[in-house]
Amino acid sequence: MIDNAIMEIRPATRDNIGYVIDRAKEDGNSGVIAATDVIMKEGKIIGYLGINSMPYVQVWMHTKESKIRDAMQILTFIEGTLARQGAESVALPCHESSNYTPYLEKLGYERLNYDCVFAKKLR
């Protein structure tokens, strides 16, 4: 069966963001962060977008030549820099096998329900 329903994208507001969070939790996703828009289909919110709403930082540190204390210094630098720029949050991908993964939640980072992050060059 072909689904011909037209989707609408509307700005996320204080009035609809709570509903987005509830719908995401119902669906097993706890990570609604920095939503800019809601996705609607047949009058129901079915998702959200966060377009350029949160800085995304990539970090590589040598596994044998760096320690958690080194990573904490880098995280302090990143967080301070972003806060001065007015950012309210930050996304930091970290592979499950990384030496630093166990520490991120202890440092206030929330584990999102993403198994993998994809990237695509646009130009």
C-alpha cells in the first residue's frame, strides 16, 4: 500500500515540544534535544528535526598516549568555547569501544539512542 499522506514541517514551539518528547518516549527514543521543527502527518506529530541547532564536535585522541585526565581537559575547553559562543548543548559522538565512553555519562553527557552517526559531504 502506498502512503500518499503529505507531511508538514512546522517550527518547534513551547506548546508542541512536550508532546514531541512524550511521543518519542512512547516510541523508545529518549533523546529529543535541540528540536527546531516538528514533523507532522495527518495532523499528528510523528517526529522532529534539529537543524543546525546543536554543535557537533569530533575528537580523536591516541588510545595509548592519552588518559581520561587529558580528555577531561579537552572537554572543558570544548564546553567553555561553546558556552562563550552561546551554545546550550553539544553533541559528541563516541564509539562504544572507546576508553572514554564509560566516563562521559559521569561527566554529564546523556547517552542518546544512536548506534551510529552518518555523514555526507554536500559539496
